[in-house]
Amino acid sequence: VVICVHEHQHVVQHDREGISFEVSYLTDSAARARWEAEAYRSNLELHFWRSGQMPSPRALAELLRNYGCSAADVDVATRALMLSAYSIRKGAVINEASHVAIDWLDTHLPRLRAKQPN
């Protein structure tokens, strides 16, 4: 489910930006890192919804090295994901793909959601 939501966020990016999404993703490692950081935010949102825990933003951003991203690109993505993690812990769900998935999960499989603290 997490992978599908992550990939759906890329569809959202394409719908929002058009062909410039694909062009920048394929030709600019800094842009690729930004696009992936946005999609990785879905990973964080869903993981937090399910477990109440936040995975390491740095570890997630480090995956970008496999996408041809530089250390500087990874650092920028890490900072973006750290800010996202802070917002998610406060209850924010930002990505459109995450909203769709979490709404569906809350309706059909609410028992999977992490118990909320009182």
C-alpha cells in the first residue's frame, strides 16, 4: 500500500506540473530529490498513521543516492522530510495521495490505525 501511495503521489505531481515533472525528474538530480522527498512524505504519513512512530527521515533520504542524487541533494531532502515529520507528528497529512489512502483505510480498515494517545 505504501509503495502504491508513493507512486500515486508521482501521478499527482505529473497532473500538477505536466511534462515538466518528467523532464526535471530525468534531467536534474536536485529536482529528482525534491520530487522524491515529496513522495517520501507519503511514506512517512502512512507509517505514522499505521504505527504512531516516525521512521528516520535521514534514512529515507539516503535512498536517493540510488537515484543518482548528490550528498547535497540528500541533505536538502533530509531537511524537507524532517520538517514533514514534525508536521505529521502534529496531525498533518499533506500529500493528496496520502489523504485518499488514509480516508479509505479509516473507512474500511480502521483497526489498522495506531492507537491515538489520550
